[in-house]
Amino acid sequence: MGASHTRTEPNEFQDLMDKTGFSVEQIKNLRKRFLQLSGNEETISRENLDSIPALANNPLKKEIINAIFDKRNQHESEVGSFQEIGFEQFLMVMSHFRPPTLKTTPEEKEALRKEKLRFLFNMHDTDNDGTITLDEYRKVVEDLLSKSGAIEPATAKGIADAAMLEVASTNVPHMAPDEFYEGITFEHFEQILKGLEMETRMHIRFLDVGTATMRCGRSTS
Amino acid sequence: MDDLWPVAVGVFQAWMFVVVFFIMLPAMCGLSLGVTSVYIQILVKILEWATLRIQRGRQEQPSVPVPLPNGIIERAGGSMEEEMAPAGAEFSLSDALFFYKEGVESIVDDQVTQRFSSEELASWNLLTRTNHNFRYISLRLTVIWGLGVFVRYGVLFPLRITLTVIGLSWLVIGTTLVGFLPESSVKTWLSELVHVTCYRICARGLSATVHYHNRDNRPQKGGICVSNHTTPIDVVILANDGCYAMVGQVHGGLMGVLQRSMVRSCPHIWFERSEMRDRHAVTNRLRAHVAAKNKLPILIFPEGTCINNTSVMMFKKGSFEIGGTIHPVAIKYDPRFGDAFWNSSKYNMVSYLLRMMTSWAIVVNVWYLPPMTIQEGEDAAQFANRVKSAVAHRGGLLDLDWDGGLKRGKVKDSLKEEQQKKYSSIITGQSDHDSSSLTT
């Protein structure tokens, strides 16, 4: 208020704000991070993400990087994956992890939750046929567990099979013994994770300037 | 034009007179006229005023952003065990969520990448180079900034250049002269004198104010001094207060000249590049030096590369395998007066030194820690970690386990294997009875 010296907020961010729901300051912070990751280029490739040390630690690194480059997560109807992504696409992916604010209506909350579930589903459903098959599921379990011998491969397979069986029995209660359970569809997926608190498990608190202003003890007025 | 020449000569003579008698000679004797401390106090007052002004400006113009020192996301901080295993749950689809969230969090903000670029300040210290986010706030601030530019570039910079040139040439000449003497205690004493005086002059050349703490813990002869590494200037800072044997690669050019002359008077350890690859050769030479108990303490920076002085990264265990007593030292630069970190991928040595000489000043705190030795049942890596934690704790720096070599290289796969093992043990711990029934 008052001082006419404010720089006009770039309208380019207005567009991004509407699409992704981030605030201006969050977008600026993410832009700085984007440039840091890309080495001041306009696009990020998989190699740029590969060089983050903390990510290299993560057993599901491959799935995560694929999700970032997945076209399905861009809220458009394309499939496949990008080779490189620009800042807008980066923001779109990150927007899946935003928590609901106080102003979100219950319908919006439900939509947000569905979005997050869709993101997760896409991470598992790598061939994009609409179902998570046993093979795809096994892949994730294998990645999570150690290959070094803490768990034998048979055990790992057993764990994946058991989990899959449980999903089948919950969702298709009257399956005949010789019927083949094709895979987890999105509806089944939603059903399984119904009780899960998506709001806490899958969000990242992006700091906003409004909440983290640094006020020293001395008042200056 | 002719009458300008004697004027110029006169000015130059007056200049040199001031430099030599008021700065250089007291520096060599280790005295101080107190000008620098007065300067620092004035500077602190000005910076405090500037900070208040900027904060007031922020409240009036809410569009001016605030830098976030701890990263751009707030982490909930749950560990793998807490998130995964509420009272005996088995493997479930939602376990993967923990890893996904952690993964995306590290893409957005991680602890390591930020260590290789300069620290962002909470408030502007009136240097253009730290002006990331600060916009026009008031006229008075801009005037002070302009004055600062004039003082730094017009007054301080020529002074500092002169001092550095004098200091370095004195080092080369002095050590070469001392090198002609035969080996004797006089030679050792003279060489220490030459080294210390020259480093003191160089320190004045950077307007460095160093506060040494716990000087009774200073490294002794036959010991190894380790410290965290921020910049090549660390060497000047430490050598102001004692004589060390330096360790490093043989360089060409100006550095090579310095190295060759230094080694004439006092046994420094310079390695050829080919020798560096052979770890055993390196360790043997260092061992031989330490074993001769009357030689100067070796100065080593076990991080292996420059870190931005907000944290201490992994100490490489090679330095800790030599044996002998380790004397740890913690160095912390005050970022308000100038950014001492050398970002070698961004600036070369010459532009780095120019930036140093046009900062306000360099204010350093050096803490000497009590000596440490390797204990029973400890291997070199654990010992290195123990020393690192002590240094980080004393200097108020963050203690990280990551390798400074990540600046240029990639993470080893074995770290990912650690995470997988941890998760596996959580799962097998719960579903022992289940898995046995499954593997039929």
C-alpha cells in the first residue's frame, strides 16, 4: 500500500498461478530451484535430476523421475513422456503435492484428492493401460526391497503376490477360483486407499512469504 | 604536463610512506594501530541501520520478498520407521508414498546442492554482489551504498593491492634468501619469521580481522592440523598464528614460484600430479614428515574442496590414516562483511581475489580444539567423523555426512542400497510369519 514504487508483478506468473494454484512467491522460489537444477537452462532433463544426491538415495528414484517427465501428469490428454521439461510443466507436476488451504471447499478437496491418487496411480501403471498389473506391482516392490540378500527374491515375490491377492479379495469378492485378476483399476485403487489421509501423506508444505516473514524483535515503527 | 609528473611522484611517495610505516611495519611486528577495529565497529553500525531500514521498507512495500534461509519447503521430518510401521502393519501400497514424498521433496530442495553456492544473507550488506532480492527501498540507503562503492573500490582496493604485492614479493625474496643458509636453528627461526610476517602483511591486504580462541590448543610440532575449508585464504588466516607445513599439488605460474621459494626455507610437502594418484606414496611421505617429531605441523583440509561455510562435509579418511595427533581447527567467516567462499566453477582465482579485496572486510573466528587421537576399535572413517562433528559443533556449522566430491561427481549406488536394506528390515521384521507361509 502507499509506495508507488512497487514493480508490476509479471503477468506471466498470473497464468501459472491460475493453472497450478501456487502463490507468486512460491512460483518465484520454485523458479530459482528450477534454474539451479537445470544449470540456468530453460529445460530440465533426466540427467539434471539424476545429480541430486538425496534423490540418488531413494529406492524409487526411477519411478519418481519418470513421473516428473510423464505427460499424463500435465492435466492434458497426451500420453508418453517428455525428454525434457520446461518450467511450466515442472510446476504442474509439483502442484500435485500442494496441501489444501483453509479456503478449499469440500468439492475442491475431493478433486484434489482424486488428482493425487491419479498421480500415484500413474506412477505404478507404467504402460498406461488403465490397470496396475501384477508385474507392474511386483516391479515396485522389487525396487523397494534390497537385492543384497536381506530378503530373498522368492520372499519379495511372495509379498507382492500376497498384497495383490488382498486387493483382489477386497474388490472382487466373488471371484471364481480360475478367474484371472487382471489388475488394479483406478476405482479399485481409490477403494484401497480410501482410508488413507492423503492430505498428510502426499503433500509438501511449500513455504510462502506471508507465513515466514522475518520479523526481528525490534519494532521499527 | 610536466608539472603533473612531480606531483604524481610526490603522491606516490606519500602513499608508500603511509602504507609502509602505518600498516606494514606494525603488521610485521604483530601490532595493530586499532584502525581496523574502529572501521569494523563503524561498519557494524551502518549495516545495522541498513537492516532496520530494509525491514521498514519491507513493511511498507509488501511486494518486496524475504529470502528463506532454511529452504523453500517445510519438512515434517518423519523417519522411515515412524511413517511406515504403525503397530505391525504389513507391506502395503501406501508404503511407497513415503519414498515418493521424500523423493519429490529432495527435487524441490535438498541439503547438498545449496552448499556449493554462496550463502544467501538474511539482510543486504550493501554489496552489489549479494543483492539477490533487494530492490530500491530508500534514497538514503542508495546513497550509503554508493559511498560504499567509492570507499571500497577507490580507497581500500588500491591499498589492499599494494599490501598484497609487497607481502608476496617479500615472501619470495625472504624465503629464497633464507634458503641459502645452512641448516641450523637460526635458519628455522628466520624462516618462521619470514613466513609469519609475510602472512600478516597479506592478511592486512585483505583487511582481515581474526579472533583466535583457545590458543593454548594450538597445533604442536609433529602433529597434523585439520580444518574445514572455505577458501584458499584459510591458509593465510591460519598461518598468521603459527607456522605450518603446507600440503598440496605442484602448480605452475605464480603459485609455482611461491611454492618453490617456500620449500627452500622450510620443508613443505608439494606433490607432483602423478604422485597424487598413488595414495600410498602420499601417505608415506606424510607419515615420514610426522614421524620426524621436530618438523612443523602439517596443514590438511580433509573435505577436499571448498564448501560455503554453512556446513562441514565428509572428512576424507586418508588424512586420518597417517597416525600422529590430530589438532582440529574450526574456521567461521562472518558473512556480513564479505562472502569468503570460493566458488571455483564460477570464478577463477584472480577474479576471486579481486572480489575479496573489494568486500568490506573479512572477519573470522578461529577456534583451536583440543587434540584428538584415534581410539581403540575405531577405524579411520569413524575417527574422521568424530573429528568432523567436533569441528562442526564448535564452529556452529551444520554437520553433514555427504561427500564434498559431490560438487563434481555422482552419488554411489551403495547409498541407495542402504535405504533399501533399511526398508527390507522393517518389512521382514513384521511379516516373518506371513512370508514363511507364502513361500510354499
